[in-house]
Amino acid sequence: MTPSLEARLVRAAALLAAWRDVLEERGADDEAPGWAVRRGWDGFLGALPDDDLAGCEVGGAPAVAALAGAPGDLVALAREVAAVVAVREAPPPVAPAEALRGASRRKSGQVAALVALCRERGFDARRVVDVGSGAGHLTRALAQALRVEAVGLERDGARVERARARAAGHDAVAFEVVAVGAAPVALRPTDLAVGLHACGALADELVALAARDRVALVLVACCPQKIDAAARLAASCTGRARALEVAREVLGVANAFEGTPDVEALATRIALRRLLRARGVDLRRGDETHGLTPRVRRRLEAAAERALALRGLAPSSEPERQEALARARAEVGLARRRALPRRLLGAALEVALALDRARALEEAGAAADVVRLFPRALSPRNLAVVARAPTR
């Protein structure tokens, strides 16, 4: 018998509560995390062979649980994570993804998967409301596939203008400049609300909107740490009863990359932290790239220039950067090994957030579930909260 949403959420919340110190303590670059020392894990993790490390980064919890000689409590953690993150996969699209004008292959595949799910679920919708519609690819695709009106709500006016240009000639498609959460939005009883990679607080706003107006919903969330509050409170009564409150700086663990990381990019971040700390900057890990674009983060020269300028500090020299980068490259392997337990819990945290949102909709009367919508190759952020509107 498949466990209920409530039971799955309770189990996920219990796992996160039991291992909260691993989630919350990151440790310094040159020091073992306190939780690893207390549990006697650091020696085992530090000695992990390269092939085993790569296998665990790709294989996740089952691979960690199968490590020869692993501490018993680390194996127990991995096995419980494996149980929590076991989520049913949605059926793949029958036809290959159609390339969408102006969209990447990955985006086209994501859109195709969400369209296929909506067709498979047979939502009886007369209008699609795409929240955080961006370029409008999903809005247009759903309007065409479901043969309904569709409106895209997007806070960025420039994106709305580009989406309108791409939708020229599609009479059933419209786009509006709306910041959901900051502006009042009302959904109709026969609407289907969707959000593909709704960032941070927007995902919770969309869940609250769908629950309030009792409409169907398909939501794939991402970047849970992008919130204004110091912590994310649970959306469901079940989650609140289980104290599923997560600090903003911890939420980012749910975005943990699955697979072998970009080692050079990781070394660049470590080197940047060294440069900043050498100038007396007190920062938590992750703060070093605040305000930097993904492109700037990839090269130490550009990252250092921008990060130091943002803090009003003198620029770094080439020899200083090279020394910091050389030391960072020597530390990357150990950093990857020590990160394994937090990566496991990051996957569990991502599932817990999705279960919490689905449970909030279920508590409002909807029939809800969480599924993996598309392969990780299209995006590691592939969990979809799917809800059918309550019977009226």
C-alpha cells in the first residue's frame, strides 16, 4: 500500500529533524564540520577513494549506503534518505519534444513533459494561468495542446514584451505584468494554474493561491532560498505540527547538484572565500558569490574583481589570486568528500518541501501528489506538485 502524503511528509520531517546539525553546520574550508567529528565520520570520508566519491556523487543515497566499511549511522542515514526521496516518475511524453522557437533543448523537453502530464491527468480546464511565465514557451504550448485560453503572469515587463512578440498571431494567449504575491490575483473555478521552475517564495504563493481559489495546479519549484524572510515556514498544518521550519541559508542545500560537480568552479569559490577572508571579511560559505552573476563566478579574476568592489575593498593581485587558487584546488577533493552527507540531506529537503506543498493542497480539499516530471538531464529540479481541484 502506498503511504499517504501525510505519512510521507511526517517521515521526511522526522529525518530532517534527526539530522538537523548536518544540515545547518557547514564548517570552514580547512576544518572538518563539527557533525563529522562528533560522529567519527571525517576519517572515513577523507579516505574515500576517488572512484567511490564519484560513484556517490552520481548515485546518491543508495551508493553511499553500499560503501564498504562505512560507519553504521552514515549507512542508516543514506538508507532513510533513499526511502524519503523515492518518488514516482511521471510517464514520459509519447512524442519527442518539439523544439520551441527561442528555447533551449532542455527547456523544450521540460515544456513537453509538463504538457504531457496535463494531457495524461485530463484536467477539465477552460483557462491556463502560467505564473512566472518568463519567455512564455509553456503558456503557448499549453494553450495549443489543451485548446484553451492561456494567460502568462510575469513580474518582469521586458520579458512580458518579448513573450507577447513571440505569441503574435496566437489569439488565445495573453501576457500580463503581475508580481504574484505583491499584487492581488484571483483565479477562476475552471482554471489550471501552472508554474515551471517558480523561484523561492513564488512557489509558496502559487500553492496558497491554488488552495484559496480551489483550482488545479502543476508546480515545479526551484531556488527555495530566494525568500525575503529569515526562514521558510511550513505551508501545511502537518508540516507546522512537525516543526518543518527551515532557515533561508539552509534552504539552498535543496539545490544541491546531483552528479560530479564542476571541480574548477568549486575551487574558484574556495579561492574567492580565501581572498575575502584575508581582507577581514566575515562571511558564511555561500556569501562569497552574493551579487555575482553565474558567468562572473566561473573565473576567479572576474569574481574577485566584482566581489571586492562590492565590499569597497582593494583589488587582488595576480600572484595573490594564483596562490589562493592553487591552495583551493588542493582542497577541493576533501571538500567534496565532506559534502556528501549534506548532499544526501539536500535531496531529502527538496522532497520534503514538495510534500509540504502537496499536503497543504490536500488539506484544502484537493487530490494532490508529487512526481518526478522529467529526467535530471533536462533539469535536476524535476519534482512536480500535481493537484486536482476539490470537488465543488
